[in-house]
Amino acid sequence: MPPEDQIEVTVLLADTAEAAVAKVVKRLKAAGLRVASVEAAIGTVSGSIAASRLAQLGDVAGVETVEEQRRYQLPPKDSPQ
């Protein structure tokens, strides 16, 4: 889990060619993304970034979209319904 001021995101890349993915990942890191995983075949990068820098990711060349990851937590089995 990222630190309190960090937001977990999934970044969709515009190009899935291996060389293009590597360049965009480098740019994302320079913009402040702490990369957790890269799925080049489907063109996604997951990681976390400071909330104050989130908007910068959308401006990175080669980025199609940036989505904040949602978290869901079910209540414990023994909790009242």
C-alpha cells in the first residue's frame, strides 16, 4: 500500500511496442510515478504518485489515459448486516 499522500493509478499507453513502452515508462518515472508493474503486451503501467502530481501524468507523451485505482473492502464475515 502506498504512503498516505500517494494515489494508486493505472496508466493506459497509446502504443504497446516494446521500445515505445520503455520510453513512456521512463517519462512516467521522471514525472513522479513509482512504478509497481508494467504490462507491455496490453499497454498498461500500474504504480503510485503523490496526489499533488497526479495531473502531470496525463501530460506525459505516450499516455492515453490515467485512472485512479479503486479499492473495495468487504466487511468481516461476522459483522452485522
